[in-house]
Amino acid sequence: MKAIISDIHGNLEALNAVLEDIRKRDIDQIICLGDMVGYGPSPVECLNIARDFSVSILGNHEEATLFRAGSRDFRVRAEMAIEWTKKQLFDRDQQSSEQSLKFLHNLQETYHDGDEFYVHGSPRQPLRDYVYPKDIQNHRKMGEIFSRVTKFCFCGHTHLPGVFRDDGTFTHPEDLPTGVYLTGKEKVMVNVGSVGQPRDGDRRSCYVTFDGDAVVFRRVEYNIEETVKKVYAAKELDHSLGERLRTGK
Ligand SMILES: [Fe+2]
């Protein structure tokens, strides 16, 4: 069984809590859909852990950290967090910086496993495309997405978990009895939510497990105040990046 996680965003406490939950289950692969860094106060520690995942793919925050200072894609607080993240990565000892850089440079934009397609954003634009629940009404957009999907697609990026189906419906995990989505003949795109910065109003970390048929949305409590304290201690990180963790918005 696979555990699929995304958008850790430098939140070590959330990542450790999710990994502890994963360890209790029969998981043989951890697949990470990008944005391991950015916003949060522990980017290097999160990258050090991510190096051991079965597969990690590139998110827009890794791309910005590597290549694009001052990108127009980022608002001021996100951009400041990227600059701060770079400093954390490059101001460590040489060996640590080299390891992080090598790992980031080797991240691929997409990953395929049989009829499973893994991306950060969407199959149209793996790094950049946001697919929100309301987009299910946008038949052209969803048609373009599903034309690139054989059966399953897993994504992150919006931090909003749920299941998009090619029959034009979207299901929020809250509307699934016991949080389990059983797949049938339809094509699905599953947003796995965010480990380190949930935005669906539930402040707990989110990830999914997948056994080939059932997608199970899992929520995990972690020590939010510990992370908030670290955000406040880094003066380049806007306080709102800590405060939003308390509400999951
Ligand atoms: Fe993200």
C-alpha cells in the first residue's frame, strides 16, 4: 500500500506526526508530491527526511528555491519565505547544502506507475496549474486534465483534499462515509491535501493511503504551537504563516 503526501512546507512537527501514522500501517512506498519547503520554519530538516521517500517530485516552491528569486507567482510573504528558505539551505555546512541541492536538482516533474500519474499541480501544467473544487464546473479545463489521465491521478498544490471524477463531480473527504473513496471504472484525480499547511478548515495534517482500489483520506493531529513558535522565531517569516496553521485556512 502507498502513502501519498504533499505540501509539507517545512513543517517538521506535522511531517513527523504523519510519518508516525504511516508507520502504524502496512505501507511500502511513500510518494511525496512536492512543496516540501516554503512557508514553514524547518525546510532543511524536512528535505533530509524526504530524501528517504520512495519517490519525491518537484513542487513550485522547490522550483522557486532553486531557480527563480522574486517570481511573479508568489505574494510577498511567500517570496520572503522562499528567500529565507534559500538562506537556510545554503548557509549550512557545505556537505548539508550540497546534499539538499543535489536532491532538489534531481526531482522530477511527474511520476508514472502503471495507470497512476503523480503531479504537484495538474497533468496540464505539473508545477503551476491549480485545480480547485469549483473547477469541476469548468468542463474544458477538466476535459483537458482527464485527457492526460489513464485512470488515476494524484496531486497537491491547492492544499484542498478531495476526489475529482471524469463524470463532472467532486467529493470532499468529509462527505465520504469513513473517509474512504472506493474507485470504480471512472477516471479520478485525487488531491491528497497538505501535510504542513492544510487550508480546508481542518487544521490537522492530511494525506492519503492507496491500495489500488480504495483511497483513504487520513487526518493527523500534530503539535501546532511548536511550529508556530518556530515561525515567530524566524523574523523573515510572516507571523500569519504560523497563525493560519491554527485554523487550517
Ligand atoms: Fe503548496
